[in-house]
Amino acid sequence: MSENKAPHVAKFVYDFTEGNKDLKDLLGGKGANLAEMTNLGLPVPPGFTITTEACKGYLENGEEPAALRDEVSAHLDALEARMGKKLGQADDPLLVSVRSGAKFSMPGMMDTVLNIGLSDKSVQGLAKQAGDERFAWDSYRRLIQMFGKTVLGVEGDLFEEALEKAKDAKKVKVDTDLEAADLKKLVTAFKKIVKKEAGRDFPQDPREQMDLAIKAVFESWNGDRAKLYRRQERIPHDLGTAVNICSMVFGNLGPDSGTGVAFTRDPASGHQGVYGDYLQNAQGEDVVAGIRNTVPLAELERIDKKSYDQLMQIMETLENHYKDLCDIEFTIERGQLWMLQTRVGKRTAGAAFRIATQLVDQGLIDETEALQRVTGAQLAQLMFPRFDEKAKVEQVGCGIAASPGAAVGKAVFDSYTAVKWSRSGEKVILVRRETNPDDLDGMIAAEGILTSRGGKTSHAAVVARGMGKTCVCGAEELEVDTKRRRMTVPGGHVVEEGDVISIDGSTGKVYLGEVPVVPSPVVEYFEGRMHPGADDADELVEAVHRMMAFADRKRRLRVRANADNAEDALRARRFGAQGVGLCRTEHMFLGERREMVEKLILADTGEEREAALTELLPLQKKDFVELFEAMDGLPVTVRLLDPPLHEFLPDITELSVRVALAESRQEPHENDLRLLQAVHRLHEQNPMLGLRGVRLGLVIPGLFAMQVRAIAEAAAARKNAKGDPRAEIMIPLVGTVQELEIVREEADKVIAEVQAATGTELKLAIGTMIELPRAALTAGQIAEAAEFFSFGTNDLTQTVWGFSRDDVEASFFTAYLEKGIFGVSPFETIDKDGVGSLVKLAAEAGRRTRPDLKLGVCGEHGGDPESVHFFHEVGLDYVSCSPFRIPVARLEAGRAATQSTGSDHR
């Protein structure tokens, strides 16, 4: 006979003595930590927590779970017995707070009600028990105000207006100057507001007050501000909030009472010491409201040494127990210290690195846990220069913070001037309505880029982030006039070319004049200009150095760089790159070489085309020789020409005007006319889905062969110079294995010719980019002809979603982010469900065909922290990103390798 098991009965309420810090899913962060402190024997006001499960049940069904009321009653009875008083009793009332408390901190986003239990009768008892009539009536007016706004939906401004009238009548400026008689009148006024606006009297039954407050906290989980905050912080919407019922303690009962906030370490620097604020004869909300100036926490030793010594001991206990910086809220009620909250404290990026290494040295955590205490986003913050916060500034605009950093320079309005002035030693800011590939030279030369159009995924933003260049986009209030070489700012002030401006890529702010910049010692460390252990080394550099060493020892993913020239490659190598994952050869065709590409495009005969390719060959070879030398001994993946040919030709409107003017003046214009005809011939409605990538190599004879020959000859030259070139040839935009087979056959033939001519054996791997859905879906077939895959996640995102990166942000991304359709732009962090699924599918299919297939990613996601974790999970071999993102990728690869399952350290 089978054993009969009793059905599982949900438990909806936990006393503080029953929970612990590991029950955050059930009790929320605040409830779990209150329970943990109670278990540690610390002085926590007695209370109990209603679980997140009760909240979810209420939100799903529109009413509280059937068992909840009885459980709350049982725990309230136990609390009353322990405290020796009943909720809201007339002579000596028990008062409680009703506070929200989700798993993850959502400061100010949900509701709290204090002083539950006060009524027209019990306020008299509180006054007698406290020996302070003013305190009692002030507590009562606070309850009515908070309850009216939070629970009954009364407009908060109505209470504030009544309070201001009371202060005006008394001719005082702050609440604390109101006397008991004034507060009695204010209570009457507040109750009238409730009656008029809510259509009911303020409830005198203390249990009704508590029950309504509990429901209000439940409902606040789905309030507009809470939902918006969760979207921004990417907190799941289905967690629900716990509700904490805690007996009230008061810090406003006289000079032997007070309230404060303490940190076990400085959250700004990470240094150990006594950090925090204290305010005598006050409640916590008085500190927040700034009614009176606080004193440093150290002053508490003079004011109340007994409480101070006890607090210091508790702080040490909590830090050793949580093994991290703790943020503590406390109240002293007539000499009795009470702990109201603790949590792992938020900290600056610099403090995060310092604290992690300090805790390792103290033996509180190991290296694996230390890696989970820092993030790539924090490291990125430390790498960018910043403006001196003490400087006097004149802000004239604000756009989208597209690429962090602080840049100062003379405003220039075209790339030619940017390059020219930069070569003369001038620092410049390139100002454009929007940038395009022709602006690349100017962007490289500039200290920063400012545009009046575009957003975080515009050309300017993407390229700037890739180069580690400061960028502010979409500053619409700035009127950029490139023809007159000037910019008009709000108020009518005109910035002429040559005027100095400053832009902050971390905030999007634009300033007139030069704002002093504070350099980043962390970048100096990565560049090799600051050495850990040196006398002048910054202590932050020591911490970063150690954390990077931890990460490099732990990580499986290798980290390569996106680098198009030797200079970028050398910088990447200093930053820790283990090769080049993407060298974009189209950047080698810009500038002075554009005319040679024009000859290729305009070629009418095979001879003309061959002559143009012959002219380009030695220049390409020289580029590759320099690149292979810079990355000697490390792999260099060279992508053959990818963008549409129209990008190498003049703008169609500009060219049409030139031709028309020349014809009207009867001036020679044959070459411009041929160019215009070519532009019309190559015009495509959607060039990014047209003649580009492998398609160019198949329809323009000799183009890819020339590039392969340049790569092979450069590798042979480097090898003959006793070097160790490790070149890899990557074919872009492949959608079918037949395309790759044709190009590969031609490439193998060229490589064999170079080997025979130079007498040098070459091992050049040939692979492809997976950037089309079809390529991902047929990856098993494509792997038959490819030795490696590199996922081009930028284009794969565009083709999977069916939108253009250059267009969509300005038109609808903002709406999608606000509505929660996107938690974050899919161009910033990989879309795991869509694009990510194709990456995983292609990786698995490719390795079934070719087990030794090398897998990497070279899209912008290669430097995104969350995306790096995904690439680790799906088994890629490496990620590739811009040189300035390499340290971030290294750190996150280490974190991914040591990530503990279910870790929620935030």
C-alpha cells in the first residue's frame, strides 16, 4: 500500500527568527537580511515578513491568498505577546511599519507606510508613554500623510500644501518648529483632505490600516515607476515583493535618540574606516529630507560612546559574516541601538576593485569569488578619462552618451580639417550632423566626435566605441552648419571653427571652452606607462592588475582584437590581445588609395582592371607586412573586402552638382561623368543586402585573388625574416557553401603560386564569417570548406531582426526600450533567444562536420560583458573586440569561467 503524503501547504509568513540571508527569492532582500541579523543575535526590532509568493498570488488573482490573513493574525499575536502591548491599543500602543522589500534593491520605487496603529485614541497613549506630546502628534500626521498618498491614492501635493500653510501661519520654515497644538490642527486638516479626496474617513481600526497597507505594497510592485526601474535595471517582472512588518523604534525622542547610516568601508574608495552620517533627535526620513545637517558617524563616539562602540562591533560582525562591504541603517531610541537594515553596499568602480583584493588578502574570500565582485562595466568606467568635477563649466547642450570619456579640442566641421590640424599638433573635436565612412580619418584624428543626429547605434557611436573614442550623438539642440563651419548653441551663441569645446561621453553633456581632464591611471597601466609595484603606482592600478591576473588564469575564452593597422595591433597587444580576430581590409582602401579603387570600379576592360589591381597589390602587401610584424606569433584574421563599392565613390548628389557645374561652364569633366555613371550603375535600394562581401569576389575577377596574394606574400616575407606570421583568410557574407568553395579554390591556387615563387611553406587557414541566417542554418555544410567560423554578430543581428542598424534607433528604438520590448539594444548585448540561438546552432552543426573547427566572434558584441558570458557558454574559442575593450573582455571571460550557478551578487 502506497504511503499517503499530506499535501504541501504554502507558508506565507515568516518571523524574523525563521528566515536567513539565502531566502531572498522568498523573503526579499530586506526581509532576508533582517532575519539574518536576528539569527546573529543583533538588536533588530521584532517583526515578520510576508513572502513574495503571497504577493504573486495577490497580483494573479486580485485578492490575497486564503490562508494569508490567518497567518498574519497568528504572527501579529506573537509579536504583541513579545512586545507586551497590542497594535494600536489606547494606553500604550504597539506601532509597526509596513515596508516593501524585493529580491533586488529598488530604492524608492515601491511603497512604505510608517506608524501604523495610530488613531485619535492611541495618539494620546503614545504621547503619555513617550512623555512628548509633540512627537506623538507629529507621528500621527506623518501616518495620515503617508497612508493617504500611498494607500488611498490622495495627491501628495495636497498634504504638502496644508503643511506649508501651517508653517506660514506659525511663521516658521521647517517642520520641527511646529508645536503640538499646530500639529493637532494639521492632523485635522489632513483627515479632511482624506475624506474629500478618498471619499472615506481615515481608518481608526489599526488592523484595517495594516491590511490596507499590505495590499498597497503588493500593488506597488506593478506601479509605473517600479516597472520602468525594472526595465532599466533588467530585473525580472515576475519576482514580486515581500512585505516586512516591523515594530517601530523612534530616533526622535530627545537628545539621547537619533538615526544614521553606516558603511563598513568607504563606498567611494573602498578604504576601511568609520564612514557614515548621524543625526540626533531625528527619524530616518529627516536625514533624507535634509531638514538638518548630519554629523560624521565618528561624532557618535562623543555623543553616545556606548552605542558607538556597539555599532562598531556590529559593523565588524556583519562585514565578516557577509564577507563584503555592508550598508547599514540604524536608530538609537533613548540610548538603545536598533538595526533596521543591512545589505551588501553599492560602491564605485574603483572601490569594487580595491575591496575585492582587500577581502582576498584578509582571507574572507578566494580569487574565484573576487572575480564575481567586479565587472567589465566597472573596469570600462575606470579606463576612460574624466572631467574634473571641481572645474567651473558652461554647459551648452546635451545629447546621447554614446562612448564614454572626456574630450577637449577645437571644433572642426570636416574630416580633412581634423586630420590637417591634428598633424599640426592641434587637438580637435569633429562636429558633424552625422558621420559616414568618409569621416573615418577625421574620427581617428579627433579627440572626440559630436553629432547633432543619431543615437547609440549610429555610425559615429559604433565606430567611436570601437576606437575607444569619446562620442556624444544626437545633440539636437545644437544647430550644425558644416558649410559655414559653425555651430549655433541654445541662446544664440555661435561656435566657430577653431573655438574650443569639451564633450563628456559618459553624460552626453557639451561645454564651451576647455574643461580640465583627469587622466585614467588604469589606461596608463594597460599601455605600459605605469607598473604595479613601482613607487608611483596608483593603489587602484595594483588592484586592477591583480584582478586581471586572476581573470587570465581562470578564463577559457581567448581574446583577440579588431585591428586594421599595425598601430592598432600594437596597442591591442599591450592591452593583452592574443591575436587579431578582424582586420577590415576596406579601411586600407580609403584616403589616398581611393583613386585606385575608383580606377578598379571604372575599368571597362580586363587590362584596365588588372592594372588597377596591380597598383593596389604592393600597398596591401605593405599593410599586411606591418600588421604581421606587430602581431608576430599570434593569429591575424584578415577579412577580404566586404562593403558595397558605392562607399568608395563620391556622394551622388555632390557628384551630380560637380558634373552640372562643369557642363554649364564648359569645363572638362570626363572623369566625374564616368564616376557619376558608375554611381548610378552601382546604386542599390538596400546596399547592405546587395553587392558586397563574397559577391564582390565572385563578380569582380581578380579582386579577392589580389588580396589573397598580398596576404600570402606578406606572410612569406615575414617568415623569411625569421618571423612567425599566423595569417587567416576570412570570406565575408557567405550564404551557401558553393560561394565559399569557389573563392577557396581560387585562394588555394594563389597561395600555391606564392609558395612556389618564394620557396616558403605557408599555412594559411581559410574560413568564413557567419553573418546571415542561412549561413547559420547550413553551417554543417559550410564547415566542409571552412577551417574556422567567425560570427559577425552586427550583420547577423540586422538580418535576423530585419532592420538596419543605421536607421532604426532614431525611428523606433526609444519606443521599444520604453515599452519593454527591448531590455537593451540588441546591438549592444546579443539577443540570446534569436541571434544567440543561431550562433549556438551553427557552432554545434559546424563542429559535428569538423570537430577541430575554430569558433570566434568579431562583432561589436565581442566586448560586451553579458555577451562574453554567452559566448563562453556556447563553447566559442575566442572573442574579438576593439583594443580598448580587450581588458573588459579578458575580465568577463574570467568571470564567465568562474560564474557560480544562480549567483545573484549585484
